[in-house]
Amino acid sequence: MKKIVNVYPLDNYEILVEFEGGEKRIKDMKPYLNKGVFSKLNDKEFFKSVKVVFDSVSWNDEIDMCADSIYESSTEYKQ
């Protein structure tokens, strides 16, 4: 299981997720913006409040994504 150590909100509703060992990946959140509780992410200020909570990416008590899900559905970050 991958462990998330940090997350950064990016423009265009993407997040940069840093995993243990230094690997970084980009997760595009746009496909989720019209789905259930994820629609709250349309608020840019709320979107920017993303943080790491217990090895998950979280915006509040309702919206979170586990490390494995993010890893599997993200792309390699290329600087």
C-alpha cells in the first residue's frame, strides 16, 4: 500500500500527490466535479483546502480518497 505524505492543490482542478519515497503523481479531479458530494469541489476555495488525513486525501468529513485509488487513477508528475 502506498502512503501519501503531502498533497497540493493545482490549477484546473488537479492535485499533486506526494507519496512516501518521493514519488509524485497528478490526480485530475474534473471528472468528479458533478458527482454527489464531490460537487462541493467546484468551489475553488474549498478545493484548495485539501489535506492529508490518515493516508487519504481529504477535503472534509464527507470527501476523501484513499491512497491506492489515487495512485491507480493518477499520472506520473513530470517536472
